[in-house]
Amino acid sequence: MSLERELKKRADNKCELCTSDEHLQIYTLAPYKDEDLKKSLMACKTCVTQIEDPENIDPNHWRCLNDSMWSEHEAVQVAVWRMLSRLGKEGWPQDLLDMMYMEEDVLEFAKSTGEGEADPEKLIHRDVNGVVLQAGDSVVLIKDLKVKGSSMIAKQGTAVRRISLDHSNDKYIEGKVGPTQIVIITDYVKKL
């Protein structure tokens, strides 16, 4: 029996990721080149295009992973894990990743392309206690701060809501204190 027939039978003539039945093709997972039942899956053109072009991902398309993550087939588990890792910043994929169970060797295969690893170039903003700060978080000032270029003093205990991060310096965040948008050094804030 040919690989295509075996995969179509296994997948019930549907994409093993999103269950679409249109434009199906064999997709072999990197780093492998040879089509093999354990390293390949049946996928639709939409899924393959988005897997291969990370700039063109529609996060809502991948909500289908909520069902396909329970597949018993290695290749499907690996593809699901890689996509959930790639979509991690969306929020909901992390919940699915936390629920997902994979054997050690399958997880190793999933990580073999470097998916899911932190970008070493990415700046990580941390408060005075070392807690990671994200854009949109709320922080409180832990000391009185004189605002440069004005006579204003931002008082200790002032809450700064919906901060934004400086993408060139991990020590700077921005937020509003009263009506004024100011830059704050992360050493003087504590995450709420």
C-alpha cells in the first residue's frame, strides 16, 4: 500500500490537523526528508502554507489544534506541539501545551527544529523582584521618582497600569502617572 493511501486511510481522507477535506497532501516533518508513516501526516494546503511561512499565520485557523492534539500518531503530535509553541504569545495555545502529553522521544523530535526555544535576542523586562513584565501589565512604584524635564514627582505606591515595553532596553518601561506618559526604570517597580 502506498504511503498516500495509508495516510488517507489513517486520516479518514481529512487533514489531520484541521479536518479539512480539500487540497490534501503528504507533509513530512522537518528535519526529515524521506516520506515515512511515522514522520509524515496528511495536511491541507492551508495548514502546510502556514506551517512553512511563519509570517502568514492566522491564529484562529489553529484553534482546531484543541482536537488534533489528542491524536495517537507521532507526526500529528509533533506538528501540533510545534504550532502551539509558535503561537504561544496568543495566550490560549499555552493552555493547550500545558495539557498535552508526549513521550520523551516524541517531544525530542518536536524540539529538533528549535521550535519552542526562547529567542536569545529577545529582551526580557523584569521588575525589582525578577518577575517578568509583559506589555499591558500593571506595576507599582517602590520609591519616589523625580520625572526628568518637569517638576513632577511620581510618589511611592503609585500604580502604573497598562505599561508598554522599550524594545531596545530591558531596563525601561513606559506608563502613565496621572495624565503624563513617562519612562520608568524597571529597578523601581514591582508587578501587581
